Amino acid sequence: MYIPPYFREDRLHVLHEIIRQYSFATLVSQHEGSLIASQLPFLLDAERNVLRSHMARPNPQWKELGEREVMVIFQGPHAYISPSWYETKLAVPTWNYVTVHAYGEAKVIDDESAVRAIVTDTVHEHESGRAEPWPMQLPEEYMSKLLRGIVGFEIAITRLEGKLKLNQNRSAVDTQGVIAGLLGEAGSELATWMQRVSSAPKAF
């Protein structure tokens, strides 16, 4: 990924925050000599430096996982930036965004108990914050049938690249203008990230 120095984010806890917050990501790998991609939910095991996920067994992407390096793209908030929001008059439109690319070595997990753990942990991750979490109390026969229809996998992370393109290369006045513009439209989540970066760059 092309990352100018002022947009580079190397702090591990920030990269992990982005991965966890925007965990529905794109897995890119090779299959039969061509690129293939799938959008999947990922879990981060920070202690082991591993990503965990699963996909449908009919998806051919899993069949060559482990043979070459793979990439997972975690896309955070993004928005079109109008030059009308800048105080600087000579300017052009751009796009602001938050993203992390994770590279690593994948390993297919076909053991039912291990796949069950991935599914259970995924459900818990997304249900735990609800007022009434779904208990996942399914008949064993039904659950086993579902598990046979999916394949689990882990990716041992070898490299993380983070990019926060949030007007760090512009003046404070221009940046505040963009934040105000985003808050006035549908980019409040991106504006929040810009506020964090512009007001306290090391406060993550």
C-alpha cells in the first residue's frame, strides 16, 4: 500500500483497534493462478498475533490457503472531501479514509471442534454488547450439519500496514473545516477519527 509518511500509522494498539472495530474485511489470495477475494468476519487474537475466520465450504478460496501469502483489508470510515471546506482557495477534491492491510500465512482448520470455537467466538463478539444476546442454543444435530458446511482458518500475521489519510498534510484551519463539513453531512464517524488525530496525535 502506498503510504506517504504523514499518513502512516505504525502504533500496534491503533492498528488493532481498527481491526477490531471494522472486523468485516476482505481476504485476498490466489486460486488457480488468479486473485480471489471474499468478504468475511474476522477475529483478532492479539496475544498470538493471529486472525481467525471461516467461510462457506463451497467457496473455492480456502483450497489454496497456506500456499502463498494472503492479505486482509480492513476498511474503516471514508468520505469524499470537498475543497469548499478548506480555507485554502487553491485546492482539489480528495478522499479521506482509515484502513489497515494485514499480511500473513494462512492455515486451514477443518477440525469440527476448532471450527465450532471460531463460530462461537464470532457470535459472542457481536452479541455480547446487545441488551438481550442471542444464546446460540441450537440442537446438536443441526449445529453439526452447519459446521460441516464451513471451513475455518487462521492467519499468522507477518506484517501490518496502517494508513490514516485524515488531512495531516494540511493546516489546522483546513482540517477543522473538513471536520465541520463532515459533521454537517453523513461523515461523522470519519470526523471523529479526524478530531482524534488533529487534536491529540498520540492520544490513542
